[in-house]
Amino acid sequence: MYLALLDAQCTQNSYAAEVEELRRTRVAGSRMERQWLFQTCTEFGYYLTCEDPACPFSRLPNLTASLWTCLRVFNVSPRSVQEAVAFTNDYYGAEHPRASRVLFVNGDVDPWHVLSVLQNQTRSERAILISGTAHCADMLASMPSDPLPLVRAREVRRGGEAAQKAAGGRGLQGKGLGWGPDPPHFWGGGCSISACRSPVPF
């Protein structure tokens, strides 16, 4: 009934059909799974699994299946994936990224947040982990039903954006935001490789 209302088709659930689709190199503007899979196979892994006994979902999407997909679609071996992830972590600093003036924003319901840095690194490398929100929640339009942690996180982000604009985009030194002498100037959404837990209880 829902699909009929949207004039939509059922989603296929065949692994073989999905692999066949991912092998196609033609441009499909509405799909980017192939590009994302290539990044996971050659840079950062990022595979979702459901191995915890309390996990309510299927145990079938596991690490072995994801690595097998890399091999079948791109001929990238599990060892190559492991080496690529090690290189990426080394290059970007893994749980200790070497950056400045960055605010990482993530939701604790986003399954990828567990791959992130969970502590502030420096006074200019700060972060917020928003309780009860998922992937990119802070980037969605505000709604009256938004939970308080999400509202507060957006206020912090807007405060930094306004201060940067007032500084002419030159940085925020001495603007009194509590970020120290070298405060954040990039205000990311929950879509970053790294995330940190804010010392402020959101």
C-alpha cells in the first residue's frame, strides 16, 4: 500500500543482483552505492555489522560478507582492505586527528559514530555527540519536535558560524566562544570520519 501511494517498486533483496548492479560502471545519477563501496574497500572499511546478541537485525550483513563484496565487485582482497584502512588511519590520525579549528558533530544513534574519536583532542578540535540522533540529524531542517540535545547542538554550531561571519571568515581568535585562542571555523555535520564527545552535556 505504501509503495503504491508513492508509485514505487519493491526493493530487491538478492545479493547476486546487488553485486551485478554494483559491477556496472555506467553513470546513474540517482545511485551512488558503487562509489561509496569503492571508498569503503580502498580507504576506510566502515562496514556495519550486527554481531551483538542484542542487535535486532539480521546477522547476515557481517564483515566477511562486506569483504567478499569488495572482492567480487572491485577485485580488492580482504588484505588490501585491511592495508588501506591502516594507511587511512595513519594518514589522518585515526582517533587522534591532527587538525585545528574543527567541530565534529555526530549522533549517538548513528552506527558509524563508534568508529570516531570520542574525546575532545585540543581546545580547537572540539566535538558534540548528540544524544538520541542519527546520521546527519543536525543538518536537517529544524522541527518543533526536535529533541533538546539536537536543538542545543544546532545553537552551538550557529554561534560559531555567526562569529566566523562577523570575523570576515578570518578565524575566531578572541571572539569569546570558549574555544580558546584558536577556535573552530569548520562546522561539520554528522558525516565526518571522526567524531568526538563534547564535555558539555547535550
